[in-house]
Amino acid sequence: MIVRLLIVVWLVIGALPHAATAAIAKYKSTQGTETRITPRWLYEGDALTPDQMNALIAELKAVELKIDVSAHTGRQVRIYLQLPLVVKGLRGAHGLRVEWATRGHLLSGSVVPGNRTLIFHGTVMTREISDVFDFSLFIDSRQFQGGLGFDPVFEIEESLK
């Protein structure tokens, strides 16, 4: 029987402001800049494949994100959630997948490092768009090397009229 080690993940899902450019939105999180979460093994049992044996899941529930869209009020936009290609604590980008469900009007979805996923498409009517997210982080323990940290980016693209 293979003994699995308990891995504790430090997730940095920062409320750090991003560089001031037209394409990147600032956001705030109710979780602050660091949140400690403990992953668990996704699968249990004796007859597991290597992928199943190394699959971890960590959940972060009820995270309210507020995205500053004040520069785009009255305009048609698309907002994407993007993860950086390099994630602190992973040997490679293929060691993480982030999924989320939202409780409001933003779109649920998933993203892997180096990619982005659409979370909103429509006309901005307020200075801020907020929603509550329930995140699930799927981690390959073979790629894990220590405290996991990343800062998601919210990209805004205005539709051409």
C-alpha cells in the first residue's frame, strides 16, 4: 500500500492591485491576500490509477470578488478570468485546474494556468461587478512543490461597435 502524505496548501488569491492598464481590472476579495486551505485526496480506494492516486482537491467557498469596471460604464464588454502561466509552488502549469461556481450573474467555469475563461459578457451598468465564487482547485501532487500561490487577473475587452 502506498502511503500518501498530507499536503497543506497556502493559496494566495490576492487582493493586490494590478498594473494600471485599460485591459486589466482591479478587484477586491473578501478572503484577503492569503487564505490557508487544506486539500484532500480526490479518490479513495486500493485500485487507483497513478493519476487518481495523485489527485488532490482543495475547496474555497463563498469568496466575494468585486471587479472595478468604472472605466467601462455603459459599454459592452467581455470579462475574462486568467491564471498566470507560472504558478508558485508547481513544477508545471499542467499540475493545476481551477473550477468555480458563481452564485450571481457571472458565469461559472474553469481555467488552467496560462489560459483565460469568459465570466461576463454584456453592458456594464454599475461601477463594480461583484459575485460570490465557490472555488475548487484540482492539484496533481506530483507537480506540487510547496506553498501554492497565484494572483488571478481579470481582463476586460470592450466590444467594437
